[in-house]
Amino acid sequence: PASLMDQIPVRVVKPADELNSHPFVSGVLAFHASQALKRSTLALRGLDPLRDPENPFILTASFIRDEARKQKVWEEALEKDPQAVPPLDDDLINFVRIKDLTPSNEGTWRAVLLENLPGTRLKKKGDDVAISMVTVEEDERESTLLFVDHTAPVMGTDITVSAHKPSRLPWRLAYEVACSNCPYKNTFMLGRHGDDSFMFKEILDEIREGRVDPLILIDLVQRDDGELDFSRELYRCRNCGNLEVMKRLRLISPDKTLSASYFCPECGERMSQMRRGHIASVNCPDCRNPLDLVSEKQWSGVPDPEGVQ
């Protein structure tokens, strides 16, 4: 029970590959991925005050049966006293519990009612219902509120996205590096082709499997004007110096850009993308001495006899 959490010792372990390969942990990760859309809303920290302390997927939402009547009551109260705060505990506003808040198409949200809506038979306990999320700012503090809209259609959760075609592509280059102080050597194949449909398909498969940043996933569902910009780039661990080639992923929308973050498979710490110009001066992840740039050449997506693909 959540009430016992302050009495239970907890050890925080970084999500390294060794931990993720454990049967129990891999099962937990698979369970989380299967419910990625619902769990993505846990990233919206503004909703925390609305959550049930024992189950974060249960939230409290407001339900206004008669919007026009409520507006009239508020206006009459403000006419009598402009400084007055209209009452919230009258019979026009009810607070109901919902579960499984999920992003849906056209910028909407959906959830499941945990109780009947008073004063209407349109929606009852167990029904899917449309939810409006409103953020208000007061005294330099933001608060997020949820409202049940029982007359609005409940939208689906389809994803519509296309591959971004930048005017200047990060072309495919293979950087071969070696350490003169220890046996370490590696080849980093970076970039993308002008029509890299294979990599785009890999990314879409990862999205379907729930392996994508929560905020990116929410925008992918709620909007249809986004494009995915991607390429293979080199990332370096801030803690242990590990070097890994990752898919740099950005969701580009007309008004903002969201970038995916990555964590080191060796120690679990945050990784940072390295600029191409800094690769020649990167340190060896094993002995921390400067690596030598042996060669820099183009590569293709077709396997060749040397194993570069």
C-alpha cells in the first residue's frame, strides 16, 4: 500500500542494459510499453494535485451540467461585488473521478468514468468520455484542471506523421577511431540518406512498441501536422564516457520541436549528442586518452564485405 511507502527502504538503480535484461525487469518494461499511451500522461506533472495518492491513474475532474446557467450565476455574483469569488460548492459543479486519462486526436483527451454523472443519462460509470484540459495562471503559479465534456465526441488515438525532409541532410559518414594507449577501436556510421525509409520504419515500430519519449508520444497522437526528423548520431555518456550511436529523433511541429533523450546502456546516466566536428577530439571510453581519427568515409545502407551497412 502507498501508505507504507515512507517505511520501506528504496534503492534507486540506473536503467543500464544489465538491469534491463533481467527477466523480472524486462517483464515490467514490457508491461509499461504495452500501456505507453496511458502512462505517457504521468509526464504531465501539472496533474499531480488531481491524482489519487494511492493510484496515480485515477484523477479528479470537474463536471458542469449547465454551462450557460453557471456563467449567469457567476456574472450576477460579480455584478454585486466585483471582488467576490463565485461559489464553487453549488449544485452546478460536481467533482467526479476518472481513470486512464489518454491523449486523443485533434488535441483532445479521453478517460473512463469511475462514477455516474449527476443530472444526465448521456454518460454513466464505465463509459469513455471526452476531457478538456485547461491550464490557468494565477499569482505566477500554473494550475491544470480537467473538465468532463459529456456532449463532445470521444476521439480516437491514431497517429499520423511523416518523415521530415530537411534542406540540408546530415550525410552518411563512417568515422573510424582507435586508441593508441589501449586496444579500443570502433567505427561510428552516422547520418541518413535522402530517402531513408528503412530507418523511418524502425522508428515507427519503436513508437508502436511504446519506446518513445512520453511528451513526443502525446503530440504524435494529438496532432497531425508534425514531422519526424531523424539520423544516426554519436552520443557520449556524461558519466562514464561511453560512446554509442543512437537515432537522433525530433518531432517538428509548426510551433515547437521536441527532442528525444537517451540514457547510457552501461551506467544509465544521461547521454549527450556529439557534434561531428568534435569526434576527432573525443576521449577513449576505456582509458580516457584522446582517440585518433583513423579514417572518414561515406557508407551506404547496403551490406558490404567489410560489414559496414
